[in-house]
Amino acid sequence: CCQRCLALQKKLRSTLEFGSKFLDMSATDDGRPVAKRVILIRHGHSIYNAWRQKSINRCTCFCDTYEGGCDAPLSGKGQQQVQQLRDAGFMSDLRREVQLVVTSPLVRAIETARGAFTDVSVSDAHGDGHASAYRPFVALPSVAERLDTACDIGTPKSMLEQTYKDIDFSLVDEYWWYGGRENSADDGLHHEREPWAACHMRVDQTFQWLAARPETCIAVVGHSSFFQAMTGSCMKMPNCGIMEISVGNGDAETQQCCKKCLAGCWRNPNVHRGT
């Protein structure tokens, strides 16, 4: 990894420490409109994460098969992490500043978004109808995790709408994940993985969508692999990890390749994307 990636890894070791140190995007040198702030938040610990850690501890991660089904929700540990994130001092300021919360349609991300940005209790963030939101919530399929394991296969839109009535699912198709209905075997074990090229196309779509929004401060609750593709880091954000990027102030896109990491040639982790 390059020095930038190593520096990012160091910053991401502590969720709360890193979360309180946002980039300063308050002004530009020549007086042009500032780039909008986009706050990236990874979901809390999921039941898949719990299974994965157990398989690693047992040294069976290459032979065990995940049988927890599709669309893994938060684990008990994940609910505690979301509560800690919600209670962090910097989050009170962030809740006042964020004008729009964008969430992946995967349940673990929805539960994290609702737990961090509404007045619903974290233990009830899995549903129970309405929650009192301080700003609009929008589900955006393009920020879903790269479909790799069964836990990345989503829940149909109609079922999500019944459970999370405070979230706008108007941008979500019924079978919205990679491969759609044909890529959702009943046992959740046999599925087609999403190519990295398709994931990177979604990254570009996400940047375009964010740049076109009128808000100047947007929170995006999503996933580790997708955020790696989005930020250019070779390091995974921790569960409930948080970082800030800027999107669009009329500048040309500034992509800077570091070195080739395992997943290919990555972008500068200190991300700025112009429109």
C-alpha cells in the first residue's frame, strides 16, 4: 500500500476519534461555491460479520458456508456500535448539519441510518413503522454493497416499504440488487457475484447523483467494499466508521492513482470529485 493508504488505515482505527475530524470544506480560495460535504458511514456489525469472525477464529473460513440467509441485519454488537455512534459528541453537530440521509437498501445499512439519524431507539431500528426523522431519508440502490456473498442479496422493495415507512424507496426497483430476481436463489447460497466493473459503474452513478442534489451536506450510509471503490482506499472502514469526502464545485475531476493495491489501481483517498 502507498503512504496515503497507510495514513488512512491509521485514521480509521478509531471510529469516534476519526469521526470528529472532518475535512474542512468551508471555503475556496477564489470565492467559488464550495464543494458539498458527503459523510460516508459504514453500517454496524452484522450477523454475517459475526459468522465471518467466528469462522476465522476457527480457521475454517475457507471451507465454511454462510447459511444465515440473504440481507444480513445488524447483530447485537452492531446495535451497540450504532448506539455509540449516535451518542458521540460530534454526531449532535452532524445531525444538525446533514440535510439528507442516503442509505443502501440493504437492511444493515437501513438500521444503521435510522439508529444514527432518527429519534427511534437503536434496538427498534429494524422497523416498527414510522420514526421521527430530522431530515429526509432516501434509499439509493447504487450505494449497495458489491454483491459477493449471500448477505449482499437484498430484500424486495415491497417488503422494505412495509417495514420502513419513514424511508423513500421511490428510486428502488422491486428486485434492485445485481442480477435481480434471477440472482436470489431460495437457499441464498448459489448466486452470481457482481463484477468489479459493475460496482465501479455504480460508483460513477452515485457521484453524479450526489453532485446533482441541491443539498450541501449529505450522509451516505453504506458498505466497506463499495466505499473502498468510492474513495480509492485499500483499507476497509470499520463498522460504524465515518469519513468525509467532497463532491463537485465545478472543478475538473481530480483522480490521482497511488500504487497498485490488491484490488487494482485506486484513487486518492483524500477524495474530491468535481462535476
